[in-house]
Amino acid sequence: AHVFGYLGFPMVIKAPYTRFSSHVEKARDEAEFREISARYLKNATPIVLQEFMPTPFDWRVGVLDNEVLYLCKYLMPRGGWKVKSEIDGRQVWGDTVPIFRRNIPKKLERLAVKVSRCVGDGLYGLDVKEADGRYYVIEINDNPSFYAGQEDAKDPDLYERIIDRLASGRPV
């Protein structure tokens, strides 16, 4: 019950095996919290609780060897609150906006590198919210996805950097 006062409602509930916004739901009250968490706890322990932070996009910072590999914004679709949202009964994806990694805001870069170091020096995709000039890491993906023409559109050398890492004999 303390978590309700700390995070408030609405609250985001995630299963640890989420990908592409699946198994991520918003509870508007304690009854919805109990229903969603009971469903998730049948297949996963623990679950992740997160403060609901409505933003027009999430930053995705790709990190390899504690350096920024790629940068983009995952936009929320109109009428949605997560990158892949159900709107009028349909699954709708927000756009991906690639950004040159050299243009990353310095505060965001420092945070992404510092947080990824806590996990290791491999390949990670950090999802970050920006609100009121502050950054909040909401997820670290240890198996990040990137698609030709999207995350790699501004910094296509990301593949060479990954291959160089693999050729060095160190796992990604």
C-alpha cells in the first residue's frame, strides 16, 4: 500500500519480459493495479512498477563499450501513451526519429553511460524519459533492437562497431 502513495495513480506495471510495449499496462486505481499485477504475477516474479510520466517521446540511447552507439526518439502515437499503443482497437506504432549521436545532450550522455556501466560494458539500449529538464532511465535493454533505416539512419557505423567488438573476442 505504501507504493500507491509513493508512485500515485495512474501507475505503469511491467512484466520483466516486455518488448515493444507488450506486457506494459497502466493502472488507473488500486482495483486495476490488483487485476493487472495478479495477471502478470502468474507468469513472472517480480513485476516492475513505474511512475506514469506522460511524454511525447522516449529517448533511446544505444550504448556499446560505455560509449553512445546510436540515438533516437521513439515518438508516442497520437492518442497513445507508449511507443506501441492500442488506439481505437488497433495497435499503432509511434515514429522513430534518428539523431546523430554527436548531438546527444551532455546530461543525457553522462546518465546513459553511468547507468550502463552498472550493468557492464556490452551492448545496451536505454529507454529514457525527459521531463522538466531531467532525465529518467525507465529501462535498460540487454538485447536492444535496431532496424535498418531507423536507429542506424544517422550513425550507420553502429554495425561496424558491433562487428569490431565481436572480432575482438569479447561478447557483445
